[in-house]
Amino acid sequence: DTGETTDSVYSFKKFELEADYPDADDVLDVDFENETNDNMEASYRDQSRGIDLSGDEAMEELDKIFSSFEFDENTADDEVLDAVIKAFSIPEDVTDIELEIEFHNGTEKEYRR
């Protein structure tokens, strides 16, 4: 382990997640972008759990979550959403979920529920 991040860590290079709860919009807001290895951007905000992280701190938390994902661009939308909802502990009464993922092969997908 050389300590360098490689593109193969996750199946995607961009991950944007927003979720609205019954009593508030944008309660959960996750942004991750890794266009190049030395330019990784991340933010992770979850008002329901008092999480408001950016940069390295956000990446530490997101890494635990992203590492558990086993989907790719061919995975069924429902499976991807189920995995994300579980990983981020999103409650069942969430009113709107928007997820955008750009995979390493250039495929961009939007998932909604």
C-alpha cells in the first residue's frame, strides 16, 4: 500500500445525493467528485444526524460508506437506491431522493425515488 488513491477504489468518480424529509428539504446532501487523483472534492451533510463535513473529514466518513457499495452502471436502479438508502441510514418516510452517479466508463445515471 503506497498510500496513493487510485481510480479503482470506487466504481464511480462522481456521486451526488440529495434527500428531502417530510419536515425539511435537503436534509441529506452528499457530494463527491474525483475527476483526477489529486483533485478530490467531498462534502457530507445530514441535518437529521448533525453531520456537516467537508474535505478530508467528509471523505473519511464517505469512504466507509462507498467502500461497501458493490453496484456498477449495470446494476438495477432499485438495487442501487436500496444500497444507498441503507448505507446512509435514510428513513423510510423520506419524501424525495435524487441520486446522480458518473461511473468510470463515462456513464452518467440518475436515480430517483
